[in-house]
Amino acid sequence: MPKLKTNKTASKRFHITGTGKIMRTRGGKSHLRRNKRSSVTRLYAQMTPVDKGYVQKVKRLLPYGL
């Protein structure tokens, strides 16, 4: 069986936790950030889980679970 290639852009954008959840960063972190409240900008630093509809697609891009 040949090795599977990892999608490099997906490996930079998604992280897999120890329990197997796929986490992603939030969009809109940098554009017009000065006008946003500080409580909102703190939310952008946190990672959120990927929606259920996209989990299989992301797992296909990360065959070895980086």
C-alpha cells in the first residue's frame, strides 16, 4: 500500500486534539480589528470545533491525523 499525501494547507489550518476532535481557527481575526470590542477579539484567539458536515472532508485531507 503506498503512502498517502497530507494536504499541507489543511495541516496548517486544522489541529486534532487528543480526543480526536478537529479544531479550526476563526475567520476575520485581522481585518478591521481595531474597531472590534476587546471581548470579541479575545474570542478570535480561541479555536472552535469543525462542524459535523465537514469532519469527513477534513479527515480525508489529513490521513495521518496531524
